Amino acid sequence: MPDGHPDLNGYWQALVTADWDLQDHEAQAGPKPEINGVYGAGPAGQSIVEGGVIPYRPEALAKKKKNFETRAMSDVSSDKTWHNLGDPEMKCYMPGVPRANYLPFPFRIVQSSGASTPYMIISYEYANSTRIVRMNTKAEAPIPSWMGWSRGSWDGDTLVIDVSGFREETWFDRAGDYHSDELHVVERYTPVSPFHLMYEATIEDPKVFTRPWKVRFPLYRRMEQNFQILEFKCAPFTEEMLYGRFVKKPTP
Amino acid sequence: MTHRFAALASTPAIVIACGSLSLLMGQAPQPARKAAGEPQKQAAAAPAAKSAAPPAKSSDFRTPWGDPDLQGVWNDATSTPLQRPTGVADKTVLNDSEAEEFQEEIANRLSRDRRDGSSELDANRAYNEHWMDYRRLKITKDHRTSLIVDPPDGRIPPTVPISAERQKERDDRAAALARFNAGMPNSYFDFDLPIRCVVRTDMPPYMPIIYNNDFQIVQSPGYVIIAPEMIHSTRIIPLDKRPHVGKNLQLWLGDPRGHWEGNTLVIETTNFRPDTNIFQQADPATFHLTERLTRVDAKTVNYEYTIEDPHTWTRPWTVRIPWTRIDPAEQMYEYACYEDNYDESHFLQGARDRERRGEVAVPIPRLPPLQ
């Protein structure tokens, strides 16, 4: 770019199957196989976690397992327990970070140059999620948010984004891996070829994990001619699941 | 772009970016005066600039790669009505004292801090000015009497007869809204799209509303990105003259393509979904939207759009809304909508409760439109 930084503008997408499970996972039937058959099934994949295993605190590991058992359930009859059940992805809620980067959807990095905008934007196809990355600022998150408070800086040719200020409701994957409101993520985007970024995220959350841990995988540039992000506005796909029980039933 | 990315020239997207860069850098000399600058610095420099330099012109604002620079966080709140009210039918622009009166009258009508009226109205106003964008009670600085600048009478043009099929759709929609307003929605389909958190003011053309009127623009070579705060859907506008997506790909927010005409970004948007309840109930099949964004000065972008739909109106019409740079101390927030959409649950549960108690639908008093 004119300011001397690498140009990360483009459409990018991960090819890992980590949205099913960050750790080693075999092919699985998925929830409700009696309805969905192979349509609901997930592929096998190797762990993207450095060292293979997420260092859970013992009580937190029990919660992760419970999350998995109830991953395909939902109950919005009470505001107080609104977020207690089910994977937020299934309900079309914003995915959080780093999950947004390994969902099976493309995203665009928007990188400007020059003094007039100290911002970058990352725009995800899934649920129109958007992150505003504030460059070279020390300002703290004003309020918690689903996609977190992103502060960017350059370490040589690597874009580093420090993300904090998360709400606690997002999950890392469909296996029930989760975090608390103390989640802190440091992302590194390093160009390794014109067509690849190496992506690394360090995840820290003393309430849930015994130590910080890392995920690492490449992002691939989408090369199709005239490629663009379309829309995955998924709210309408979930309304019957979430609200169908409150819909007026036809009189018999 | 650093040397290590010279190889990127082999990818189509980058060819375009480099192409526009060299072309525009060649045509447009770097402005002598630093463009927009950091908001804080700009504010500090403003008084000195006032006496030393002539006011900034539209062409002074350039990105480092030579495109007109629209970047910043902008707010489009205003109380100036879309259509010119009958009381000022003979005036396009008001003088200072007329403007003050006009503004006060509208603010009084819109204000939710009033305590007059029925108890039902009073209860509705519990959602009061505390929650609203205070800028929505100010008319535009140029003292216009309507946001519509064409036709000259400031009114939406007369309609043409519409098909029976579209009339039925409108009637069905009106009936659904009546059920909703009476607190008796049958299903989530009775709600408007904003209540369902599918689209809100992120759907072009952009109109001011009660809150979250902010739009962030970020540019990169070959692209302009408009990120409306409500509801976090970034609009990615390619400038490379690529064709629109195929006609079978329809989008809630449409498919935008941009180009520069002088200092103005012109956006043509097509491929709207047929079930979108599109702007002012136009026909998605023939709806044609052209938007124009022009940087006027350090603190203003003019946002103008023209609507054409021969299936709905007798002629095209054009709206102009000034976008004002927000105070740097303010910022964009994440507008999470569907994640905690308690309304969608409450409205339906409330309706089923009323049915169980044998209550019937009673329309409740409505407040003035939420501009």
C-alpha cells in the first residue's frame, strides 16, 4: 500500500473444518440424523490447536461437554435464560473471534492507507458480521460486544489485532468449546504468498483455561473471477426454530 | 504496496487496483493541502485554516492513491421531512427566522418528552428522547423544507395504477401490520423486516431514523465500503466496472456497482429481492436506484439518491440528505439485533396470551412517524 504496509485487501477464506471442532475430530453424523442424514453430517479434521488440546480448567471442561450435548437446542421463552442453550451459530448470532475466520464463509479485509482513516474493516458473509479495526489506539472497549473490540497495529509485515471486550455468549465451535467474558484474543495475519495469509490467534481466558493457547491455519485468497461476498442473512432460517412455538396455530 | 507483493499483479483484483492507482495518480496531482487528516488534528487546525487558506473544496479530499476521499464516520439524522409539508408549500428554502419556527414546530411534534395527550400516548412516549439521536430534531443546515429536491414541489410524484397482484400484496401487508399494531400478530411474518432484524436502515437508499444514524466509509484501491451502524451489514462497492451478479441472485441489500463522476461516487444498485418490501413499496422488478456521494467539505458529504420505477411513479424523484462528520469522541458501536431480539418473542407470546384470555384486537394510539 502507499503507506508501505503489505496489502491485505481481498476476499479470504479458511479451508479447515475447525467450525465442527477445533481439536481432532472424526466424521460425525451431526444432530438429528433421523431428519438430516448426511446433510447434517460433518467431516473429519485435525486439530488446529497448537499441541492438539485446549487446556481447560476441570470444571470448564464439564461445561464444554454439556454445551455439546445441548448444542442443537434452543429456548427463547424467557429473556433470563435466552442464551443458556444451543450453539449461537445455529441461531444465526454473530460468531465472535476467532470463529468468524474459520466458518465456511468468505470475508473481505478492507485496508485503507493514509491519514484520513485510522480504521480497517473486516466484513464477513456469515450473518453480515462486521469488525471495525481501530489502528494504533489504546482506547478500551466502551461496552462488551459479540465481535469484540479490535485494535490493530503492524509488526513488520504482520497485521496484529488485539481483541477484547467480548460478550460471553459466543462459542468457538459446534463441539461446545466456549469462553467467558474475560476472553482476550491476539490475532496475527502474516502474508506468506500473494494467495495466502498465515493466521494465528492466541486465546487467553483465565476463567476457563489454565494457560493461553494458540490456533493456526492458512487463509486462502478467493480467486474466482468477479468474486464477491453475497449474503448469508440467516435470521429467517431460524425463526421457526426459535419462535415457531408462539405462532398462532390454525383452528382445527 | 510493498515490493514483496509485486507478484500480486497476476491476480485480477490487484491488476484493477494498480490500474486505477497509476491512472488516477497520473491524472490527479496530490493536493497541496493535506486531505482530511486525523479528526482531532483537523479540529485543531480549523481556526488557523480559516484565515490562512481558502475553504476546502471537494477536490481537495483525495486518498493516497488518488480517489476522492469520502472516509470518515458520518451521521444523517435530520428532522427535515422527506416531503414538503403543505404549510410551507411555496417555499423551497426558509430564511433564518422561518427556519427556526419550522424546526421548533417539527421538534415539538416528534418529541417524546411531551406529557400531553391520552394516557396511552403517554405510555408510548416512555420510549423517550433519552434513547433517541438528538440530531433528529434539527432541520438541515441549508434550511430546506423537504429532503426531496426533485420534483421541485418537494413531494413524491403521483403514482401510476398498480397491478391487482401488487395491490393484494400491499393489502396483505397492511392487514399484517394492523394485527401487529393491535398487539395480535399471528406469526413472525406479520412483523416488518426491521423487527425481524433482517434489514433495517442498512438497506439503501439510506434514510434517517430515530437512532444509530451513523455510517462509516472506508476505501481501498478499487473499492468503497459503506458500513451502516444499524445493522452491521457492510456494503462492499466495487469500482472496476464488473457486471452485476446474475439475475437469479437476489439480495436483501441489492448488488451495488460504483464509479466516479468527477468527485462524486455514483452507485447503481440492482438485484433486490422480490420479497423485500422495497423502498416506498416500489416494484423490485423495475426499481432503479442511483446514489451519489460527494465530499463537500471537511465535515460534510452530500448523499443524494434518485428513484426510478415506472411501475410505481409517474416520474423519477431525487432526495438529498447531508451527512455530517461525527465528533471524534463518538464512534460506531456494534448494533446486535437478532442476538437479543426479545421483541420477536414477546410480541408473539403476548398475542397468544391475549387469545387465551379471549381478548380481541384493539388498535392502540400511534405516535407520529419515527423520523
